[in-house]
Amino acid sequence: MSHEYVPEIAIDRDGKKHEVQGWQGDFYGGKLGFWLFMLTEVMMFGAMFLTLTYYFTLHHQDFIDASSHLNRLLGGTNTVVLLFSALTMGLGLLKMRSGDVKGAKLMIWATILLALVFLGIKAVEWREEYTHGVFLGLDALQSGNEHSRPFGQILFYGMYFTMTGLHGFHIIIGIGLMLWLLKRINAGKVSTEHHILHFNIALYWDLVHLIWVFVFPYFYMIGAGNAH
Amino acid sequence: MHTNEHVNYQEQKGGYYKVLIGLLLLTTVTFIQPHMFLQSYTFVTQIMIGAIKAWLILMYYMHMKGETLIGWTVAFAVGLVVVFFAIVITDVGSFQFKTDSHITSQPHIEVNYHHEATEHEASQHDAGHTTSHEK
């Protein structure tokens, strides 16, 4: 498969063809714009971390007790999986920039595979929690019944499912973006000379990794020293 | 990374592997810390380790090293978030409805475990229960 760059063409009223000079030709502008988008993500997750910290100060022991019941083996495995996925994404971009488009595509596929592994592990973890009666909507996380967990634990698990769920949603979006990127590479719209789309999707994937870097200790590790 | 320029894969891949090793080592420290050292400060220690990992990711994987304009843009925006956080933390620290809120006070909800209770007993219970989330 050829990986020659195929420019976007616009045709004017007289039928003349013109190459579109869009964001693909403005590498720095495209990068700066994407950083501004990512800062909105930081605001969204930042507000959630702020809420989490506030609840933690109010219900300290409940949070530690709830955290100690999470599956650190699965959470830790996912941490390592994301770490390697950030590497494959980074190496893929490096291959693209060095002219090895086929190698770049292989690395993107490897990243997609690792992202699917992450989602699979997360699904196993959530299923395990569901079978233990701890899930959104179940009695344990509702106030005022005989199965209710302490109020602080209800807040903890509410935030846990919300934030890991939202993070998982970002992983799914990331997989979609990588598939789209592969399609654009195959169509010749992304190449060694015009790789801003690849660069920005790699940035997005690093942001998803970055968020997990804080999600993991916040939920899984604060209760790790608690004997259970 | 300032431009769309070509790079040499063999020359630059080493940097990615070095950062990977650093991140793996820090992840290992994350796991052993609550059992080995600073056990009384687990939360702060974990967040500090996370901050070091985040710095490595930002600088090397997200190519922030050497970026001036984007670096300052990010620093300014994150600074604004920090100011916003400080205002909110100060505000909730003196929350005037602290004793009334479900979030800030442990709700005290009595549960009727005896489904066979008579209506009379239930009405007596309601009369003596003034608020559902009294401190």
C-alpha cells in the first residue's frame, strides 16, 4: 500500500483545482489548539479530583476502608498496560516521523490492542464488584436500607465508578480515534510530512494515561496499608 | 519538538525506553510504599509519586521539554485551575450548612427492619423522628 500524501483538493467555479491549505499545514497551530482542548479535559477531571479530595477529608476512614477492598492486582495490571500503550503510541509517532509508515501503523495497532486489554480488565473488575453487591444502583450504595455501606463509602464508590467510567469512556474514544487515524494514513491524508493528526492523537493518549496516573493511587492505593 | 521535521528512529527510541523504565520503577515504588515506608503519609506520598510520573510523561512523551509558548500556556491554565481550587477549598472550609448537608454530615437514617410492624407503631416512629439527617 502506498503512503504518499494525498492533499485535500477544492474546485472553484471555473473548474480549477486548488490544494487546500488547512490545519494540516500548520503544525504548531494544530498542536497549540489541541493543547487548549486538553486543558478543558484537565478542568473536568480536576473538578472531580477536587470533589474527591473534599469527600476524603470529610470521610477519611470510610475512604480508606473502601479503597482497601478494591482489587489492586487488576488495577495495577491496568496501570502497567497503559504505561506500555503510551510507549507503543510514542514509538509509533517516532516511526511516522522517521518515514517508517508501516511500522507506525503496527505500533498504532499494538496500542489499540493494549487499550482493549485495559477495557477487558476493567470489565472483569467491575463484574467482580457487581457480584459482591457493590455497584451503582445496588442497595449497598443506596442510603437508608439494611445493606447500605457507610455514607463515606457510598461517596467513595460513587466517585470511583464515575471517574473510572469516564476514564474508560476516554479509552473507547481513543480507540475510535486510532482507527480513524489508521484510515487517514491508508487514505494518504496522514504521512511523514503531514502527521499533525497522529501527533495530536498521541497527545490525547498520553493525557488519558496521565489521568490514570492520578486515578490509580487516589482510589486503589490510599487504603493499601489497611489490613484486610 | 518545534517543527514537522524528520527524525532518526534509532537515535531517539532510547529516550522512550529510558522514560518507560523510570515510570515502571516509580510504579513499583507506588506498590511497595504503603507497606514499607512513610505509612502515615500514604496519600501525600502517592500523589507525589504520581506528580513525578506526570512530569516525566509531560516532558518526554508529550514533548513539552523545550516548548516555550505552549509550556507557558499550560502553566498559566493550570495556575488558573489551582487558583479556582484554592477558592473552592477556602469556601467549603467555612460552609454554613455543614451540619445540615447530606454530604458534610453523616446522615442518620433509621431503617425499619421489622416489616411486620403495625401501622400504629410506624406512626409513633414518624412522630419521634424529626429529621432524617440530624447530626
